[in-house]
Amino acid sequence: MSTESVREKILEAALDKFSQNGYQGTSIDEIASACGMKAPNIYKYFKGKEAILDAIANMSEEGYRNRMNMQPDSLIWIHNSKELKIFTMHHMKYTINNDRIRKLRKMCAIEQFRSEKFGRQMTDHQMNNIQKLYEKIFSELIEFGEIRDGDVAMMALEYCAPITLLIQLCDREPEREAEVLEQIERYIDFFIEKTFIKK
């Protein structure tokens, strides 16, 4: 097995354990056991548990940004309500269905009150990053004359907060995924109806 394959196996096993028991509640021995390895062998591939976590976070963040067209230098061209809805629903389905992203969310939820680092990550992923993205989108929609001029930060917060809560519900109760996606779609329609200028 190649070095890259072994590293990937370690990362997947670690993420499984972190999402079940938390970062603090998972030992290198447990990660090694899940990989069918002895603990000292892990150190051939990673300096320690924190290096494993950093590799998981970097890999997931890069994949997420690429898949969602959220690279810092890329522009998101959403010109109307239909494109906003398509983009948001694509974003939500990916967020809910991507196993790695879901496990990272669960791990951060477990660790957010134990670790300042995880608390910051939770705030960034559930609020700051997504709010900045939608502030940009709403600013452009104002320029296009699709919505009235207003406080884009408050628009983004109003738009994103209910969706974030519904994603958390889906994480706790995955059997309700279809219901959650339907509610998200209904909420987007509701927001569009009251926010966009009728033409």
C-alpha cells in the first residue's frame, strides 16, 4: 500500500473516531487500532494527533471550497432569485450529504466548549464564512436591481440562520433529511417572495 493510501486510511479512521468521541476523547492507540496498525506506526505518517486533525481540516476545506466554487479569488455570479435558489440548494445538499463535512461538524460540535480552537472553527463554519459569502451575493443582487438596498449583513444573517439550524437538525436526525431539504427549499421561496423586487 502506498504512503498516500496509508495516510488516507489513517485520516478516515481518525475522523470516524473524532466524530463519535470527540478529538480529546480519541487516542492515537484507538486511531491505530481502527486502521489495523500499532500506534508507533502512525508516527511514520503524522507527528501526532494534532497533525492528523490539521490534515483532515485542510483536506476537507480545500474539497469544500472547490466543490462549492468558494475559492477566495473566485466570483459568484448570481443574478436573480432562481440562481440564488439553485446555488443555495446545491450548497445545502452537498453540506448535508458529504460524509467528511458532516463528521467534521459533529466533531466540532462535541469539542466547541472544550477548545477555543474548535469554538472558533465552529463560529467560522456556521456563521462567519457563510455570512460573508451571502453578504457578497446580496450586495451583487442589490447592484443588479433584484433586491432593494439595505443592510446586507442582516439580510445574510436572516437568510442563513434558519438554514443552519435545519442542517444541525439533520445532523442529529439524519432520517429526516428529505423533510429538512423540503423545509430549506420552502424557506428560500419564502425569503425570495418577501425580499426580491417584483418585476
